[in-house]
Amino acid sequence: MTNPIPFLAALLVTTQVITAHAADMGKPQGYDWSGPYAGVFGGYVWSSTKVTDLGVIVESAAPTNGLIGGLTAGYNVQNDQWVYGLDVDAGLGSVQGHGIAVVPPANPNVYDLNFVGHVRARLGLSPDQGPFMAYLAGGVGIASFKFTNGENGEQTTGTYIAPSLGVGVEYAASNNLSLRFEGLYDAFSIGSGMIVANDYKAWLNDAVTVRVGLDYRF
């Protein structure tokens, strides 16, 4: 897949601009981000799959993209403008890729990213303790990846665990509801996980996710 660093850098700049603008809008100050929350999210995943057959690369980066949605939960502690938190999520996806039929007329291999979850620490900045917060997040991403052999239809599932980084912005629309927009980068290519299916070996490459969410703060 393409290098995600420029994308995440652009997203970070965007969140900084939005937050700086919010600080000048004259919104009421003194919003408290502390406490538990739970919510929902939806977004889109860009990834790819690498496959070898008897040690020969047959797919270096087969696009494996699609929609994802799920649940989030977490807890924040605020100290002046700084917000510290733990954020977890679990999402089910319709994220799929297809290979090239190695032995026509056999069907191509199919690659499915069915589940992605995260456990992340968050560091946020809420200018003037207002209703906008920009944040960085880092932790672990977990994915369930299924390989379907196009020659015989056999399916093999593997679990991937990898470092995860994210950046986002969150807006408190009320005392209880907040909206968030964020980007995530999951480095699955350097994490643990590989599928072995007969002569095939398959690896899930790094994934970039853009998503929006709605949280309820208790």
C-alpha cells in the first residue's frame, strides 16, 4: 500500500487547525472530558495482502479495502488542558481483496479482514478546557484475517497483533455527546501473524483507517 506517513501528517495538521480555530470561537470554557464513555464508529480501511506460492511471490500488495464499523469504550482523566485516557474498540468489517487466478480457470484467492480491534492510550489537548480536543493515540491493533484458497475453496484464518498509531479531533456537542474524526495506522506487516495454507503463505500488510464516531459520556 502507499506510504501512510504523509496522510497521517496531513490529518494531524488538520486537527491542529480545527482546534486552533475552535479556541477563537468564543465557546464556553471549562468543559470536563473526565470520566467513562461508550460509543459507535464507522469508517473505511485501506490495506493489502502479500502472498507466496512455494516461496514465489504471486501477490506483493493485492488491495484489501472496505468498510468497517463497531463499538468504542474508554475512560479519560483531565488535568487543565491535558486529557489522558484509555480507549478500546472492536469492529467488524467488509474488507476484502482478490488475487490472480494462478491456475486458470480456478477462482482467485480471496482475502478477508473480518475483525479489527484496538487497545490504545490517548493524549489529548483541549484548548482553554473547551469542547474541542485534538489527540494522539498509540497502542496495539488486533485483526482477524481469512485466506480462501481459490483452487479448492479451503479457508484458513489467522490473528494479527501489531503496533497502532492514531491522530484525531473530538468535539463535545453537549455534556453527554461527543463526535470524533480520526485516522489510524496499524503496522500489521511488522507485527505477528502469517497464514499458511498448503503451498501458500499470506501476510496482511499495513492498514490505514479513516473513521467517524459518536460517544456518550456518562
